[in-house]
Amino acid sequence: MSKILVADDSRVMRQIVVRTLRQAGYGGHEIVEAENGREALDKALAEAPDLILSDWNMPEMNGIDCLTTLRAGGNQTPFGFVTSEGSEDMRARATAAGASFLIAKPFTAETFDEALRGLL
């Protein structure tokens, strides 16, 4: 069974992401949650998830810093952003840092299915 790490400082947003994952057909995976970037980094290393879904703006460490820290340490876990920041600049920064995708809010189960296809 695959493991998905969902990082967002909003508990409600984490619940929405998890529900959308289920709707997109990823309900059979184990879900691990983190409420800030620092916790996401720790759990990414400790839990070895198969996929990381992260918000961009979070306390203690933002999503992009979490991603660059993981990549600098040699961690190649597929990493995608689920964020309200969907500008071209943000997408370019995400891609340059090694993100697999950026899903802008609001999103649908179809959006998740398209972004995650082939990653798990």
C-alpha cells in the first residue's frame, strides 16, 4: 500500500485534500498528515511516503523550502503543491525546485487524477 503525506497548516484544507484524493480513486492509500513545513520534512524522512502533497505557504518552513531541503538531501519522492498560489512564476519555481506538479485551489477530483496519474 502506498503512503501519501499531506502537508497544510489548515486542518480543514487537509481534510478537503484527503477527501479529494478518495474521490479521485486514491482512497486505498495510507495518509500521513503534517501541519507545517518543518513537520512535513520530518515526516517525509521518517515515514518514507510514496508521494508528498504540500501547501506552499505554511509556518516554520514553507513548502518550497521543504522541497528544496529534501532534494538537496538526495530525496527524490514525488512532490506536488496544492496551493492557492497558481501563478506562472510559482509554477516555474515549483518545477525548478523539482516538483512534479502544482494544483491550484479550487480543485476537483479530476485535477488530482490528472496530476497524480503515473506517480503512484
